Amino acid sequence: MRKLPNGMVTLPEAARMACFGAGISGAISEDHLNAMAQELARLLTVYVVCEAGAAEGRALSADELQGAFFSGRTGEITYRDGRPPISGLAVTSTALFAVLKVLRPAASRA
């Protein structure tokens, strides 16, 4: 597995962090992770960081996100229309931490 560029967090790890930050406790189900990965993709720019020949990540386009189904466990998106899956997804830690502040339950924001 290739090392992530500095300042990047894999989508599975970001989804787990966001679930904890939103107050989901105990075992986090695959459904929770997938829903959180989908929400993160709506709120943040998602990058492909493990493409062959790419020195740095590239942002997913709106077309790539259209009709995508996220897996919070594998960090992969799949499509029902036959497009090939895309893996090696990540977000920037700076953007993730900003979203985590918003997701925290109100009582713990003080």
C-alpha cells in the first residue's frame, strides 16, 4: 500500500472519526460507515490518492460522485451502471477536522 500524501486521511478512517465525533458509540456498523462516507463526500472534497503513476492525489469530479455508492470499510466507491470502482480515497485532515467540529454533539462543543 502506498503512503498517503502529508495532511491526508483515508476515507475509511475519516468515516470512523466522523461517526465517533457525531456521538455514535459502540460498534459502528457498515451502514453507519457508508452513510458517513457519503455525507463526508457531500461536505468535503474527496481525493483519489493511490492511482498508478500519480505523484499526488486528484479530486474526484462531480461526474465521478454522481451515482456513487461508498464503502466506509474499504474506502472504495462503486457504481450500479457498470463503471469501474474507484479506490484509494482520502480527504484532507484540515477539512475533516473542520467538519468534525460541526458534527460534535452541541453539549461537547463548549
